[in-house]
Amino acid sequence: MSTAKFQAGEVAGTYQVASVVTEADIFHMAKQLARRRLARGRVISQPARAFDYLQVLLQDYEHEVFSALFLDSQHRVIRFEELFRGTIDAASVYSREVVKAALAHNAAAIILVHNHPSGNPEPSNADLCITQRLKEALGLVDIRVLDHVVVGGEGYVSFAEEGKL
């Protein structure tokens, strides 16, 4: 799909459609915009906005994908990275690999995120357990876990907002 179908509008953040677009065109453009909003150097000052972008990137997978948004000490994006892929209802997550990736990116903070292909973003007991394990492991090397977000077609759940962190 060509983004030439979308042209920047006169007001920042607006776009005009140059020709007929399909639903697939719209989803493709939404994913491109989400990636831009999570690009290196962007400050995560509005967590709810970041969660919307993360939802766009992960909600359509038919299997679980566990990812991380690595941040510097000023909460600027270093990198968004998919770390693990699983099955339709689970993904194996290894603390050692998450810590290794965070150190490789020289992250000071991290937002964990994964999808629920069922569409229901409600965290499972396994989600709660892995979050605590990762928080402990990353804490040993002074990397703060700011949140763990579970996304699905029905929305997202933020562990920080729910007091589960």
C-alpha cells in the first residue's frame, strides 16, 4: 500500500485522502503513524497516548507477542522491540533475555507490553507473575519498570493504572 493516498492536511496531525482507500490502507497507515510516534527520541509524556499506539501495533496478531518499549532517564524512546512470540494464548518470556536487551539498549526504564489475541486485555495470573519477576530482575540492574500494558482488540489494561505494579 502506498502512503501517497494520504496527504498531510493544513493543520498538523491531519491528513487528507487523495483517492479511495480500503480498510487495509487505513490500518497500514495507522501502524506507520504508531511506529513514528514511538520513534527514537520521542518523550513518553502521555502514557495513554503511547498505549493507543502500542495497541495499534500489537492487537492484530493471532499469537501472543511480548514486547518492550526501552526508555532513557528522561523517558525518551530508545527503541520499541518485539522480544518473544508465543501461541494463541501464551508466550514464554525469559527474564534474562529482557534484562540483556535492556542493558544492550542502555535503558533506564522500560514499559512492558504484550497482546491477548482473544481481544480481552484482562491480565492473567501468569501475566501478574512474570511482571513481578521482570520487575525484580530489572531492579537488580537499576532499570525501572514503569508499566506493563496488555492490549487486545477491546482496549488495553495498564498495570500501573490498576495498581498492579
